[in-house]
Amino acid sequence: MKFAKRYWTVLPSMILLCVFMVGPILWAFYGSLTNTSLTGVNAVNAQFVGMKNYTHMFTDRDFPNSVWLTIIFVLVSAIIAQNLLGMAVAVLMSRANKVVSQFVSISVIAAWVLPEMVAGFACYAFFSREGTLNQILGVIGLGQRDWLYAFPMFAVILANIWRGTAFSMMNYQAAIGEVDKSLIEASVVDGANAWQTFIHVTVPVIKQTIMTNLMLITLQTMSAFTLIFVMTAGGPGVKSSTLPIYAYKAAFKFGDIGYGSAIAVVMLVIGAIFGVIYIRALKDEKGVTNE
């Protein structure tokens, strides 16, 4: 009876979680074991094919390419750039005057609050052949390039950095604001400069925030779809086809719902692995802190 009373209040949320999260995941896993297609006979009479879709990945030359592009996209744009740039902006804002801090905050957050579709079109307009970047390069006498054709991954990585840095900045801004000022003052008294104070005082205090932020931006970036699709649609060819784009093309462009579901399941597993790693790191860090 006590157990029932304790969990009665969360029962509605558990039901919604099962319906809108667990249900689609189970359906995607089942679909990945069938030859379900978007059109044709297999659209209404799908057959169970077991692990055929998964074994097909090892012979599909485009799948390893999509995995590699996803790794580059997540590593460069999120784990390195968004994380470090967000931290740098947060630190600078903590030391700037109020006017400068508010101006920078509004400028950075403006990109983040834009709907992803709008942000994608803005970045497309910036990097396209007749876009803003080429206009600027033309004015200063530098050569113009078709960035979305010649360097598609470079363009979408920069776009994702521009749009996503605000999230890391806000996380670190809140964490740095909670650092005990007496610790910083003590380090200054001991002769530490600003860099030494940041490395030896601020960073150890905000380690849990760093791990949490890394987990969130990794999972968000891994599943990024709209920004890339609007800018390049995964092209030219498959040069910017990350796993979400590749799964979409397999399922809805080529009509192979079963294979697209298999790719989605692989993405789910990869995301779960990253989540477990970050959560374990957070628990270890909390254990060290408590000791």
C-alpha cells in the first residue's frame, strides 16, 4: 500500500513516457528486424528478416562514412568548440562590466533561441554561393568559394558551433557564479594569477557541470538533423551525411524503412553508451567530492 501511494503521483508521467518514448523505441527495434518499406508489397506485408538489416551495414560503404562524419561533427563542433568556447565566453562575461556582459549574452543567446529551421536557412544564406560570406570575401579581395559544395562539413560544423555555444555558455555562467568567492580570493592572496586560479580553483569546483554539459551537448549534436538537412541535405553526395541524415534518406528517400530503423537503433545504442559513460563519470566525481 505504501509503495502504491508513493508512486501514484508519478503514474501519469510513467504512462506518457512509455507511450511516447518506450513505445516508439520498441517499434523501431522491431521494424529494424523486418523488411518494411515505404511503398510496395512490403509496406503492407512486411516480413521478418532477423539481423539482415544490421549485417547489411557492414557491406554498405556509405554507413562507415556516416559514422565517421558523425564522430567528426560531434567531436569538433560540440565536445571541443561549443564546450570550450562556451566556457571561455562565460569566464569573460564574469569579469566584464554589466553592459558588455549583457550585450555578449544577448548576441550569443540570439542564435540559440532561433528555431532550428530558421537558423539553418540563415546559415545557408551565409555560406551559399551568393551568400554573405562570399560577399564579404569579394569586398576584401579574397577568392570566393561554393562553401556548401566544396566544404560542406566545415560549413555545418561552424553553423552548429554558432547555434549551440549559448547552451554551454549559460551552463558555465551559472556554475561559475556559484563558485565560492573566498576560494578565489585565497588563491589570489597566495600569488596565483588569473589562469592558475581558473585551472586550480574554478575548474575543480565546476567539474560536475562540465561533465553534465558534455553529456547534453554530445547527445544533442549526435541527433542534429534539421540544421544539416536545410544547409546541405547531406550532400553533395554523402559528404555531410551524418547518421540522422543517412537514416532519413534510407527510410524516406529510398523507402527502406527497415534499414532506416536499424540505423536509428544503432544511433540509440551509441547515445546510450555515451550517456552511461558520462553518468558513471558524474557518479565517480560526486563520490570523490563527498569524500
